[in-house]
Amino acid sequence: MKAEIITVGTEILLGDIVNTNSQYLAKELASLGIDVYYQSSVGDNENRLLQSFKESLKRSDIVITTGGLGPTNDDITKEVACKYFDKELELHKPSWDKIEFFFNKLGIEITENNKKQAYFPKDSIILQNKNGTAPGVVLEKNEKIIIVLPGPPKEMKSMFENEVKPYLQKLTDSVLVSKTLRAFGIGESTLEDKIIDLIQNQTNPTIAPYVGDMEVRLRVMAKAKTEKEGQELIEPVVKNIKDRVGQYIYAEGDTSIEEVVSKMLVEKNMTIATAESCTGGLVSATLINYPGISSVFMEGCVTYSNEAKIMRLGVKEETLEKYGAVSEETAREMAEGIARNFDTNIGLSTTGVAGPEGGTKEKPVGLVYVGIYINGKTTVKKYAFNGDRQGIRLRATKNLLNDLRVQLLEL
Amino acid sequence: MKAEIITVGTEILLGDIVNTNSQYLAKELASLGIDVYYQSSVGDNENRLLQSFKESLKRSDIVITTGGLGPTNDDITKEVACKYFDKELELHKPSWDKIEFFFNKLGIEITENNKKQAYFPKDSIILQNKNGTAPGVVLEKNEKIIIVLPGPPKEMKSMFENEVKPYLQKLTDSVLVSKTLRAFGIGESTLEDKIIDLIQNQTNPTIAPYVGDMEVRLRVMAKAKTEKEGQELIEPVVKNIKDRVGQYIYAEGDTSIEEVVSKMLVEKNMTIATAESCTGGLVSATLINYPGISSVFMEGCVTYSNEAKIMRLGVKEETLEKYGAVSEETAREMAEGIARNFDTNIGLSTTGVAGPEGGTKEKPVGLVYVGIYINGKTTVKKYAFNGDRQGIRLRATKNLLNDLRVQLLEL
């Protein structure tokens, strides 16, 4: 079964927004085992939209659109889809009641053009919108299907998840089951090299490495009759990969490094404090992304100035003078100092040159020391990162958290 | 002049990556006054790619592709584009020399398939790649143009900026000049309402509001013969908008709120320190995004626990007991306490319920107090944010920085 995604809207054509809807839908359709060979974006223009429907449905069985469901006159996706299938629109009372209720609740005056959102063909499947006023719709004709979804990602995603996915599942007889392994501290080509024979000899499941946000991901994907059968195909391959490169794999699926680390800290009941210079609070902010951290996170200090490093962390003035603020020694004293403050098991520190100014030949932009104190023992690691100020700070944060993960594993 | 963007690659069709290339190119083409009515994505498949070229060049004068320029056999974009225009590829010695040089510098062994990247038609314009091995190419035939660019955004963007933009500028006789005003603390519809007459009566420049990342942006865009003429068309409209809603507009273009606030602090030479609970370091990390902040940023404290609030900030135990950690009183004592620590002009504080757990009827998830101490005077603002944990913390951070901006303006 083949599907295409058409995102509708001038804001995409002008580059005002990034088209995240296509990515979401593409991923979801892939996981349903539905092939997507084309994606396209068109404006709110009747002729061009009609033309797109024509071309897409010549090639594919299903077209999914997002956008153009608003109340104003330039929102025409639903109307054009109906025109293409030659279906008449009429007022759908239950939808109109819901829209009225929604507006009344918000205390906003309802206008005549809002009625537009409650018009649907008689024989269509109306899709509830839990996060907005515009319902979506499934239109079917001659074994071709157009699914019209709203543009705002929050509305579109919950509608897809709750109503479109079950609808599509009924149409397909196979599922794609996948698991993504997230690796940190290893490059894409090196990782690929270590498992190249697995990648090349696998057809079902397939193994695909790709570069994610400062990390490499491995997607293991199987086509199967059922979810269970797919899992059974995947598991031995995942195990095989982990046997080879397990030390780099910190998580599966959508689990973040901070979640992994925070869970380890809470499980081991190890208290933690952070002392940050160049990262400026990113390490603590990242850890605190994970709600459960509160039982072990004691304190974070952003000691950007030398004065704060001395006063807050007890870094020695002579250390700063002799080695400088960006040095192994300072990172060490920062990590130990912050742990001493609240008598925590763990103290983390960062100090570096995030740029764009301030680099020297000895200490260039990108040089970062990260310190980890754990129960009396301190290790400091030196990094030379590429990238802009923000990138260097993010890399420092992620590497520090991964280093902590590795050390916690060894405890 | 009409152009289309075709992004090539299975990783887009599978939803593995977000298609940011299309957005970048769409924005750039719009600013050149080149209309983009379609964008599409296809896989690395010869027939489908040929079909896409055919359809796109029927509708448009120019097609720009990204992706599929790698050294492996499944990278075929350049080859298919040449096939479509019936052009033969031959080895381009200077390009091959560069690729060899690049590999030698990295100490990587060069393989035969790397040669593929140095093949071009004789009459083509070869585009240098400053950030990778694959050159791009401009192919022309019968007044139609295909521009083939690499997929990695870093390579593609610098190639576009340095070589494609000047090439396209020569082809067009008009430019689109635009200015984006960034507004905070006002909803899209309210903002639109206040300038609806301007929006409706303007044709050149046009005014378009759109929702950005927790803010509303207004794009004023003029079509003109020259950049200068465009600026002259825009300026009076921008002034008119600012006269009406200037208090909400914190910046123009790509300027961030932290840059605006940090610059004000540095200019006024006002020192600052932060005390964060629910935001966990996001406020300090955001301020420190701006490199110049170091001269005024003294200290940041992440006092997530009550103990830290007492020890670090001198928040009274009885305040925490009587009003709770999430309260106006605690926010006030936090802001005053952190300013007292290093005797700074300004102290900022945040305390709230970021969720997903921990909400009560009196203090629901999303309740955040932000405190601002400035030279002896403290104000605390109460917010009720929607969203998930991360969203609530980002909103708190941005609102606090905007509140500080407004207060600094009044000094």
C-alpha cells in the first residue's frame, strides 16, 4: 500500500516554518508498513491543489494532507479534496455543536465563517479534534482515499494517533516493527564498520545507522504479520549489536541521556550537585528535565566569574592564577568543591572556552574540561569540540552526562 | 520566475530526519523574489526522480535539489539530472584533485567510488563545497535549470550562499526585502486585531503575522527593484506598526530575547545573578548564550531543594513553611537573596510546579512565580502556563527575561 503526504500552506512554501508534519507522518506511515515514495508541499491554491491530488492519487492509494482547515476563506484543503472526489458538503450538526461549545467555553464570540469547519460530505468519516476546532475527515472513492488533517502539529498528531492510525491499521496486513538504539561517543562510520557484516547480511530486519542530535542511532526494523512476530525478529539482532558495541549504546527509542543518568542516580540513591562555568546552567537544566531527579539533585552553581568559583566552590586563587579558569586543576577543584558544599556523593563541573571570542593558541575555542567527583575520587576529561558557542556548550553537557553514565555503570 | 525544491533521500521519506533544507531554500528563494509553488521529496530512485524533474520543470523554470551526491551507488541525483538533460558526465580533473587533497589531509584512504563525485558535464557550472567532498552543479538546457546541491545542511547552505545566490540574483530583476518584528506577551489574534486595517490595506509591502516559538512574528515584506527601494517601502510600515504595538516588540530579525536583555545589562553596566528552582538553570544558561554577558553575570544558583534555598539564598524557613516553596514570598526572598550574595544590581528568581507530578488544586502544574529584584525594589509575577514540563520551564524562562526587559526599559 502506497501513501503520499501533501502539506498545504504558504508558510511552508515561504520557508516561515519547518515542515515537521511530514516527518511525523512519514515515520508513522513507515511503522505501519505503508510505503511513502513522495512528499510534497503546495500553497492554499485551488488549481495547484487539485493538480497535486491528481498526480498523487495516480501514483498512490492514499493521500494525507495537513493544513488549510482554518475558518477563513484561504483555507480550502477540505473543499478542494471534496471537489476532487466530486462530493457535496453539508452542515454536520454534531460538529457544529462542538465548535459552539468550544467557543463558548473560551468566551470567544463565534462568527459565521466558523461554520465552515462543520461542513462535511454525508458519506465521510469525521475525525475529532481534541486540541482545536477543526475536525479532520477521511474521504473515500473508487478505492482511493484522501485523509484531511489540521496543520497545527499538536492537533494533527493526536488526531492521527487516535483516529487515523486505527483506520489505516485495518487496511494493511503487515506491520513494521522497529527499535532504535542510541549510541554516544562513537562516530557513524566507526560504528557502521564494527557491524558492517550485520548490516549487509540482514534483509528482515534491516539495520540502518543515521546521525542524530550529537549521536548515532541504529534503527533495526522488521516487516511482519504481527507486532509480536516483528519483535521476535528484532530481538536477536539487537542482542547481536549490543554484544559488539554495547558500551556506546546508552538507550533505546526516545529515552534521553538525562533520563538514563537520572534514573541511575535515583536507583543508586546518589546525591548530586553541579558547578558550571561555560555551560552556564545547561547541565543542571538538562538533569532537571527529568522530574524524578528532585530526590537526589541538591544544588547547582553557575560560577561564571572567578570570584564565584572561589567564593562558592572554594577553588584556590593560586589554582586560577597558575593554571587559569579553563584547566584540569580548576575543573577538579570545582567538582570537589560543589560536592563538599552539600556533602553530595557526586559533583560535576565544566569549564571551557565556548567562544566566539576568548580563544588563544594554548586554549582555543572549543576546549572544555569536565570534572566528575564520585565518592572521594575525581576524574577530569579534556575535550576539544567543534561548533558555535551553543553547540560547544551542548556537546560539553552531553559528553559530561555520558561520562557520568559510564562511571556509574562501573560502580 | 518560478522555482521548485526537490529534496532527495530515503531518510526524509522514512521520517528519519526533519527536512530543514526545504525551509532554508524556500526562505532564500522568497528573499530573491523567486516564487516557489511546490516543494517535494523523493527517494534515491531513478524513475521517480526522472518523473519529478519532468513534472517540476513543466511547471517551473528552476529546480533545486538537495541530497544524493554521496560517493556510493545509491547516490544518483547528479547522474539522473544529467540523464534528464541528456548530458554526458566526464572526469573534472580540478575537482578530483581537491577530493584527493581532502582525503589525504584527513589521512583517510581514498577509494575508487569517490571518483564519482568529480564527474560533471562539460558545459556545467561546478559549485565548490567548502565543508565536504561533493561539489554541486548547475545544469542549463533550453532555458530550464537544475541546480544540484549536497544534502548535509552545512555543506548545502554555504554552497547556496556563496555560489547559487549570486547566480540566481543575476537571473531575477526584482528583490523581496523583508523585516521580521518579534513580539512577546501578546497572542496572534490580539496582535492581528490591533493592526488589521494595516494588514488588509497593504499590498506592497505585505504584513503577515505568524506564530513562532512562544511568540508572534510580523513579517513586513516588499517587492522592489533594489534592496534600497525595498527598505524605503518597508520602513514607514514598520514605524506605523511600532507606534501601535511597540511595547510588545522586543527585537527584529534573528535577535533573541537574551541578546536584547544582555545588551541592555552590559550597556547599563548592571550586574546580575539568578536563583532558579523549577527552571533548573535555564535562565542562566539562556543569558549565557550571549557571549558578552560575562562582564555583568556574577552567579547563578539552582536551588532546587528547600535546603539549598535556605543555605544559598537565605530564604527563611518560616516562609517556606507558611507559604510553601512555590509562592510569591519565596520568589521574592530568592531574588533578594541572590542579589545580596554578590551585591548585584539585579536578582532573578523562579519557583513553580513544572509537573508532570506535584500539582495540587491550589498549586496546579504550570503555576510559576518569577521574581525580579532591581536596585532595592522587588516585583513578583504569577504565571499559569500550559504545556509539558519542558514547555512550562521554557515559558517561565522567556517570560522572566521579557519582564526584565520591560523593567529595564523603564529605568
